[in-house]
Amino acid sequence: MEKTSKKHHLDLLLYHLRRLLSPITLKELALSLLLLLCGLYPLTLTFSGGATKIHLWGPRRQRPDRPALVLIHGFGGFSKWQFERQIAPLSRRFDLYLPDLLFFGGSATADENRSVEFQARCVAEAMRKLGVERYSVAGVSYGGFVAFRMAASAAEKAVERVVIITAGIAATATERRKMTAREGRDVAERRGRPALLLIHGYGGFAKWQFERQIVPLSRCFDLYLPDLVFFGGSETADGNRTVDFQAECVAEAMRRVGVERYSVVGMSYGGYVAFRMAAAAAAGEVERVVIMAAGIAAPAEERGMKAAGDGMDLVDLLLPEKADDLRKLFRRCMHRPPWMPDFLLRDFIEIMFKDHRNERIELLKELLTNGVGWDPLPLLKQETLILWGDKDIVFPLPLAYALKRHLGGKARLQVIEKAGHALQIEKPLLVNNLIKRFILQDVV
């Protein structure tokens, strides 16, 4: 027990060290140091009875010989990141204030108001609380809209001069629609977009496995990418390791974020979870289902045999500890695996396979014993698309046809040529197009 506790603490320390030494974390620290060297300090102001908080960087006290200047960032990041190259030069002449707009950086609110006017009022109120009576304001892109609103109404008497940087404030409604059409997506209003849940497989976290789907699919859908329990940042104190439990957890998460209707895509192990959600855990919420390379139809005696190979124990194959083991896993999962040097493979293992190893072994044993958790399998009420690589040697192609036969007329099967188990990585353009057309109810 003591050894397990020590190992847990060591793993936790290594995890935090990896986070601390990541390039983004180091950059964040460097930017904070830059702000401190320029005489700016982090401040958090609350108002509306504590319902709203604004985080900003600013001087500890106003200097009479320097005019105040508020820099308001755009939609693509926090203030200190977007104004990295302005902070040092401008701090020599101005008292700088860099607020994070609501839901960026450390700013948030319980208020449901999402208007530009509300953002402007919050920044204006923060400046009043700091006792800054007169200031100029510069806003870039989305921040330009906020700056304009501040100057026009929210802080009309306080704002002296305004700098607008590439903000389409003067665009007419027609021009905004044309801009949206050029983008191929609705950049301003997302409520009409269908929700799509992407559930990863056993070999990694959501953002890694769906790296080649995120940008293309985000143009058409509101994407949700959960990490399953014991992957990424998800965990539980519950001893339940069933597919049903994973499905219940994801379904509950979707309810907590207020998503009432959505379609689901499940890859490999994630396909089992998607099936279980559609059949039971979220049967009334799931609209359409995409199952990719998930051996749901494999009988119990075949489950371990289908997934094993290379003379390796299945645990060693799916939870590699050495670079050569991971290379073998890539060969099993991909028709044409890329070559990678050992140091990169070792780094990948450190990030993807070290944490929660024992719990993942328990998940695997449960999957091999009980599969999706039903015998016989139920039928799904939802329209279902089955995607499978013709070179899949983890779950061979006959399992795709077996699943199609079981689901009957509500299911359609698309076999993707020259793709292995990781078809979403090997054939992303085709996979993305098939998912979009199916979910958006075009003909596949």
C-alpha cells in the first residue's frame, strides 16, 4: 500500500513537472514576468454582488505624468498574449491596463448577458473601481467592438481617445452574412448549429485522437470532446469499469452543460461508449450515431483474439512502456504508420500512457469480458453510420459487416480503402466528409 502511495505521488509530481515545462506554460510565465518588469500587476475586481469578476493587469498606482491607456484584446486569446509586442514599448509612456474580457483568461460572470454592451459595461466598471477617471482605449477585432461601445455609451465621459484595430464595426448585416459565407461557417451565431460529440478510443485523449477532425468539423458543428474516465483529465473514485458507466458519465456531462440533443461519433473503444449512450444512457438525446472501427459485434470468445497479435500480451500492446512496443502498436493500428524516432515515442508514452495504468488495465479486462454489456445486443433506434478501414487488423472488416447485419436497415456501412484501425488519422478528409454529410442528413 505504501509503495502504491509513493508511486501515485511520484506520478503526480511528474505530471505537474510536464505541465510546468510545456512550451505554452513557459511562455505564459515569460509573459507574466514581462508585465511585472513593466510595472504591471495582476488584479481581480468583483461586482454585481460577486456574480462578475474581471481580471486585468495594471499599475499599482496611477502616475500623474502618464496618461492611462486600456488595451482590449480580440476573440483569439487573452490580453497579455495578444498585446505581447505592445506592452513594453507602450508602458514607457502610458499607465497600461489590460483587462481580460468575460470568459477569457481569469474573467467570468454568472450573468447570461453575452452582448458587446455588457462586455463594455464590465470593463468600464472595472476602470471606475480602480479610480481611473480619464483614459484612452485601443481595441483589436472583437475588442474594437467593445472599445467603440465604451466610447459611445458605457464610458462616454471617461474615454478621451479611441483606437480601433481591424474591427468590422461598420459592416452591414448583409456584409456580415457575406463574410460568414466566405468563412464557410457562422462566425457570429452558433445556436443554430447541431451539437456533435466525439468520443475517443483506448489509445489516447480526445484532442489527440481527433486532431484532424477538430478544425474541419468545428465549421459545421458545436463540438464536444470529453476525455473518458481515466484518460486525460477525467477520473473517478467509483470502482465501476463498465462501458455503461463510461456512457452514463458522458451523458451526464452533456446534461450538465445544457446540451439537450446531439449526435455522437465513437472511435474504437469510444464506439462501444457511443453505442451504449444511443441505446440507453442518452437514448432520448442522441439523434444520429457514427461508429468507427468498434468490434461491438464480436462474440465473447473472439474479443481478445481479434485485438491481440504480434505474439504480445494485449495489455502490453495497448499500454506500451517502451518505444518499440509503441512502434508495434502503430503498426497494428495504421496501414502505413509514420516513422518516429525513439525519443519522440518515449515522450508520447510519458504523456499518453503513464497515468492511471492500473485503472486502464481494469477497463480493458472489463471490455474483453463483457463488451458493450448486453447479450444479445439491442437494436438502435437512431440512424447509424459505420465507418471501417479495409486494412484494419485490430477489429477486422468482417466485424463491420456483422454489426451492419445486426442493426439492419437503419445502419449503413462505408468501407474506407487503404486505411487501418486509425482511419480518422489515415484518411481524415474522407472521414470528415462522410461524418458531415451523414449528420447533416445529406446522402452518403
